[in-house]
Amino acid sequence: MSRTKIKDEIERIRDVSWSNPLKVCELQHYYTGTFCFPLGPEFGCGGSINITESQSFTLSGKFALKGAEIGASATFTSSTAWSKSSKPCEWCKPEICYIDSVLEVWECEHFLDWYSWKSEFKRFTPGRAQIYPNCKTDKEKCDCESETTALHQPNALGFVDNSDQQMLTAMVRTTEFKKKYGTKPSNPKKDVKVASTLVESLFKGPGKPCESDVELVVETNNSKIHRLTGPNSNSGLVLLSKENCGAGNSISIQKNNLLPVLAVGPYTKNPDARIKLIQNNTGNEIVLFEEEALVEVGRLSTIWKEIKLPDVEIVPGENLKLEIELVDNEGQIKATLCENVKMPHFPQA
């Protein structure tokens, strides 16, 4: 039985909207209570788990409430060492539970030149962490005779971490990235600075003072996550201009042959970015677009480029390939990205 016990207290929250000149957000849910996440691999049959001081674990979980399911992410860093050994006929499914925690779910719209960037923003503020080994007898899995022990171990409470300074996690998922048609082209020098400001605002989030110790996570398709900051951050680039509303999404070229590219990667000193769009025509690669893109550096490196494709024959539904490289001032590649792009089936006017 899950130890997760949460409730939505949105009805008691007064300030459910927040805005500044670049974004508008509305609070959709305000979950409070105990959130439990699976901790690493299961173990048993005499095996053990060993956690060292300052060891970090990336956690992901899904929580059901009133028929809805909400995903969340967290990073646990142990303040002390802890270990647990299983008995020969026991199997353990360890989990970390955060008591007195809060998960906020916001819907936001960001304004980048003439683009509307809509996203779901989730902020998890963890309380004190408790590890539960969750061991019980399983003679089939361990292929042994059942021991004469209780179903659960006497020390089922496991280990209480003595730190209340766990990292806050902010998770963003792009739901729409569209340009208002009939407007002028992007001004790259101005817009890359605006894009970087929007990326920096994700650390702060709506309705909160700035947080310096924040793990920033981007939720991509198939509920996968890309950690931009934190002790277990990814080293590559991630697209924020890609709509992630379901499984297996590609980036879609917009009307008037426009492809907006908003990508974020690790901090890089004096960086450059290179962008290619490649068409695979019966096994032969044709480069449709190849240019440098502007990069603005804050806590992260933000790349912005509005690509205007040439009027070439692109079959609706055909996949193209977008390649991006982030290069430092010594010409070394610091991060890369490769994504599929497709020409959607636009309705006839």
C-alpha cells in the first residue's frame, strides 16, 4: 500500500494568477501532503543497499488523485551514510517519502516577440525525507524456503534524513509554441535576450522569490525528463520550442515555412551555435538550411533562431532532421541535439 497521501488545496489559495510583461501564469493545482518516490533498483535475497554521505539520486513519480495522474521529479541528496541488508528470503522495494511537501501546477504563457509559448510548470517543494526499505518475504523471487519472520521488517521506518535542505525542483513542459501569422520576422539580437530572460525566469517560477538552489527539469515526450541543473544534470541540449503533448512527437514546421528553434544547454563561455536542417531524399542527405545562431548566456546557454525555409519540395508528413551544436570559445563541442522535424498537413485555405 502506497504511503503517498496528498490532497489538492487549490480552493483555499487566493492568489491563483501571476504575471509580468513577458509571461502570464495561472495556478491549476496546489497539492500538499506526503509524496513517495521509488528509490533506485530493488534488492533482496540477502542483498543490500548502501547510501553514502552526499550521494544524490534522481527521482521520478506519478501520483493519482480523483482520477487524474500528475508526474513529479525530485533529487534526494543524503546528509549521512545509510545501509540496509535483506534476509535470504526477503525482497525490498525502497522508496523515499517527503512529508509536509507541496507540488504546484501552473499553466503559463510566455511572450517571445510574436510567438506564444505555452507551458505547464510544476514546482515541487520537498519536506523532510524518509527512506523506507519496504522488505517482505518473497520465496519465489529468492528461490528459498520462507523464513519464520513477520511480513514486514521491524524497522520498517528505515532511515530519517536529518537534513531539511533538499533541493527544490522546477519542471517545465511545452504544450504549444506558435507564431501569430502575418507578423514581421524575428529580430534575433533582441529576441535571443528575451528568450534567455524567459529561461532564467524558470528558476524563479510564478509567485515565488528567486531560488538559487533549484533543479530545473524539462519534461520531454513519453514523460522523459532532461535535467538542466542539479547534481545529476544532463550535458546535452533540449528544445523548449518542441510541443510535448503526447508520445513520439516531432517538431512541426509552421505556416509560411517557419521553424522556430529555442534550445537550452549547459553554461558555456563565449559560445557559438551551429544549426542544420537536413532532408533525406532516397538515401541522399540534402542540407536545406545551415547557419550560425545567436547564444545568450546566463545560468544556462540559450539558443534562439527563427528559420525561414527555402521554397523547396517538402512532402507533408516527411521527416527531416534538425542538428544543433553548442561550441565554446576554443571550438570544442559542449553539447549537441538531433531531432526529427516534419512538415504537417496544413488544411487548404
